[in-house]
Amino acid sequence: MKSTLLTLAMTGLSLAMVLPAAAKPAPDSTSTAGSVHSYILLDRTGSMSGIWDEALGSVNAYAASVGEADEGEIEGADIKTTITMAVFDYQESLQFDVLRKDVAAEAWTDVTNDEANPRGMTPLFDAIGRMVSLAEADKPEKAVIVIMTDGHENSSKEITRDGAKAALDRAKANGWEVVFLGAEFANFGDADAVGMSASKTMAVGQGRMQDSMSALAKKSRAYGKGEEAEIVFDDADRAAADEEGVKDRTGQ
């Protein structure tokens, strides 16, 4: 019996040595090669009234573009795109409302006026702290934090300017991208104060917000795919956003 078993074992070993190894299964062509989570923080304060509809439209345009495959790209095969969007203002205390949380771009439903309207003052530092905390709780590998406002900090109670800067410093230390958009606003004193570099801040003129946010979404997608190491605004972006026009109109 032992002799028979030994013979069978040796035969199997011999076959294994002469037969080709079984081919490994091909990689799943639908697997996700990268991901990016966008966190959009939108100023909902009273001064946004004149551009509110366009601001909301620009957020919806971003969601559509960040989930849209580029030419020649297989739809959904290379990157997972998700979005969290919050609005903020101050009325007796910080009002910070998360309108969309961790929504896949393809499942996005447009944000409307029924969900938020301009009101109150501008607790910008508090809102930055809250948004970074949301991202830290999610722990994405790659994140883009988009801050859109039309005015200065004037009512934060929870954290100081230094606290907001520390929050953004933590975000950057995680390798996340942070960009600051002035909605018909070109005074970036608050952005400078919390450590934003000039290459990541841009004024966007009325009538240009949707196109600028769509372009930013494509930059976010490229960053998520690893095609770009960071997100910066170049001269072409600034011209398309009418940054100089904003400065002229606002005296900033």
C-alpha cells in the first residue's frame, strides 16, 4: 500500500515539473484603480443672494463632471468619485448643514433652493473646521476640499483663525488638496491667513461659476487617478473664470 502511494506521489510530482503552470486569472477590468472624495463647502450667507442660483448650479455641475469619464476612458472602470456637500452661515450659532454625504457622483441629485437659501453671517473658520473634521472621520485616501465664499470671516465662535489653519494643515498633511474659490470676490486675506497658497485660490465671476467648477472637477478627477500630483489654477483657468473682471468690479 505504501509503495503504491509513493509511486502515485512521484508520478504527480513529475507531471507538475513538465506541465505548464496554470495561468493566473486576468485582472478584473472593472476594478477601481483610484478614488477621490470631494468635500464642497458652500457659503450660504445673506450676501450670496444675488449669485445663489448660479452657485448651486456650479456645485451640481461639479458633481456631473467629476463622475464623467474623459474621452477614451472606460466609464466607471478606473476611478470611484464621491461627494459630500455642506452649506454654512451664522444665526445665533454656527449653522452647518450637510446636504449630501458620501454620494457617488453617478447617484448625485441636484441641490435645489428647497434645501438651502442665503441667510445669516459668515463663520468661515468654524465651517472650515467642521468640514475638515468630516473628512478626517471618513479617512479617504485622496480628498479635495473646495471652499466657496463671497465674503470675509465675521462670526466664528468655535475655532480661531489659527484653529482653521491647523485643520487645513492636517488636511494637507494627509495628502489632500484644498482649494479656495471667491464667488464674485477677490480678497483672499482670510485664505492667506489660514495658509492657502495663491496657486490654489481663484476669484470666479458671475456667469463663469458652472464652467469653472466643471473644470475644477476634471482636475479633481485627474488628481484622483494619479495623473496630477496636485490641483493648481493656471492662467487659463483664471482667464476662463474672469478673475481680472472680478477684481475690477469689486475693487479688490
